[in-house]
Amino acid sequence: MRVISLANQKGGVGKTTTAINLAAALADKGHKVLLIDLDPQGNASTGLGLSAPDRKLTTYDVLVDDVEISKAAVLTEVPNLWLVPSTTDLSSADVDLIEDKSRVLKLKNALQDPVLVKENFEFVFIDCPPSLSLLTVNAFAASQSVFIPLQAEFFALEGLSQLLLTIRNVRETLGSNLKVEGVLLTMFDRRNRLAQQVEKDARENLGELVYETLIPRNVRVSEAPSFGQAAIHYDKYGKGAAGYFALASEFLQRQKR
């Protein structure tokens, strides 16, 4: 079971959109996937059509009340894709866990749930909040790798160095083998010289970590969450969907390395 965090402390970079659509595209290909919404905004939950009243057990219950993660997971409308939803309750988790000595390992311990192994989940994706908080550290501690969506705009690479430093610190502090799974350029406009320059800089600085797949800027991708659907199903023949299907294929190919 491969556990991968999707993180970027800068908001609005397509992190949650990527989490939803990569998970859904892999599920479409027959892989059993669990998506954990670890953002108090709950956008991944909304984007997969789960309304707030339907979120009976959430990531807050898992982290703070030690509810088994398999009991909080619900099957989405996408076959093979399960979701552990989130609500705004999660915003108080930092405070509620302050006295817990194992607070940075709460999610890692929760993922030891034997039901997840029994049910043969192949991939677990964790949608992190857009900040380097206790929640994000929990996600990193539970993961083998971190996948970083990066908006193809001017300040994109500036915040990346802080995120890479955090990954290194978690690796050293916890003695883990946490690595960078890859960097994905999102909201890419081929007509824009600045986007092309960001791509050039990213590839020169990060090499093979940068995925060949580019996710285009696309209105239909932005519309999809308001209909509670992944973009790959909302507009399955559109450019955005094609980008995320290509991402899923490249992701699987890289898993074989």
C-alpha cells in the first residue's frame, strides 16, 4: 500500500484538484484507491460530491478520537475510490492534540488499520492543507513520498524551497525515507512565455522530479467541483481530463522504476 501526500503550502495551485483527479483516474484504471481529506476546508470531500451533513465520521475523528480509519472511509460515486472526509472541525486538531506525545504519528498509526491491508488498497493519497502545520507533518510522517503540484506562475519556485526543507526535516527527525514523488506543473498555458520560463526553470533545477505531463489551465476543470464530480468525469473528453489521465499513466509508469 503506497501512501503519498499531496502538498504545497501555497494555496490555489491545483493541489486538491490534482488529488481528486489523480485518485479518480487511477480508480478508473481499476486500482483500489483511498483519498484522505486532511484539509479543514474539506474541498476534496465537496469535490467528490459528499455534502457536509453526510460526513458522519471524518479525519478529525480518526486523529483526535482514534476512530478506525476504515470506519470513516466511504465509497464515492467513483468505483474503486474511497474517501475519508473532512470538516472544519479539523482546524482545531492542532490544539486538541497538543498534549498527545505521539501527535505527529496519529495518521501513521491510523493507517496500520488491518482492514486497509485486507481490502487490498493499492494507493492512499493524502490531500494536505495549504500550510506547514501539524496536519501536514502528520501526513508526511505517514507517507513514503510527497507529490507537489506547482502552479506555472512567477512565484512558484520560491515557496518550493521551504517545502523541500520541511520534507528533509521530517525525514531526519523521524528517521524516515520520505522522498519527493514528483513535481507537477498545473494551470499551464502554452501561449504564455512566463509559464514556459517556469517550466524551463523547474526542469533545470529539479530534473527528472518534474513530470513530463502538464496540466493545462482549463475552465471545465475549475467548474467540476461545484458539481461534486472529478473533472475527468465532468468533462471526460476535455483537455483537463486528458491531462489527468496522462498524469495517471505517467504516475503508474514511474512506480515501476
